[in-house]
Amino acid sequence: MARAAPGGFNDLNETLAAQFDKEGAALFKDPWQARNDYISVIGNRSPEAVREFISSRASRALSGAETARALSLLESQRNAQLMFTSCGWFFNDISGIETVQIMRYAARAIELAGVDNWLPLEKKLLASLQAAVSNVPGGAPAQASTTAR
């Protein structure tokens, strides 16, 4: 069974975590606790539940734009965690549904983080997948770049 090289995903995760740490510190009392508690919002996305979540974890009253940014950062972190879902790391072909989903999580994490210079992150991730096995014409890089966008 082939395995994807997790290096690119680890690097991406570290970059996204650093950004979350930096931006989250300006928005949350404890960014990492807010990230861990965000599961409560996943189960109940009603406007009231989201408002309560943000107001109880924010370091101050947030504007609408700041609230939207806080939620985008939390969703980015959720997708960053999802890209390590175990079923996507053991595959015979990178074009399998599990691995494709892992790549989609990674692409969504980048998009939601709003990383100013996302292209190098994506290129680095795609380069880490070069050796992965694929039955798709063009190989793993073609599959990965098609999946990512």
C-alpha cells in the first residue's frame, strides 16, 4: 500500500497554526482553547449559538468583520485538522476518494486562512505528493492540482 508523504501537510499545518496563533491572539482570550471548543459550533450553527460562542471567547467586542475573520480562522483550523483524517493516509492510489478528500481539506484550510501568499503553500504541498502512486493520467501532481481547486 502506498502512502502520501505527510511532510507537505505537516508544513502546511505549521504555517496555518502560526497564522492562527498570530491573528487569533488579537481576537480570542485563548485562541487554542477557542479552536478546541469550536466543536460546539459544528454541532449547532444557529446564529444565536455562534454569537454566544464568539462573545464568550473573544478578548473584546468584535466588529462584524472581525467576527467573520475569527470564524474563518476557526474553520481553517478545523479543515487543517481534518486533513489528517487517518483513512486518507493509507491508499493504493492517490485518486481514491479518501485521499482526494484530504487534499480538499488542505485546499479549503488555505482558502479560509486567507493566507496572503497561498501559491507557495500549494506548490510546496503538491511537490510533496510527487512520489505518490496514481492511476490518473499525468500522475499524482495532476490529480492533486485538479483536486485542490
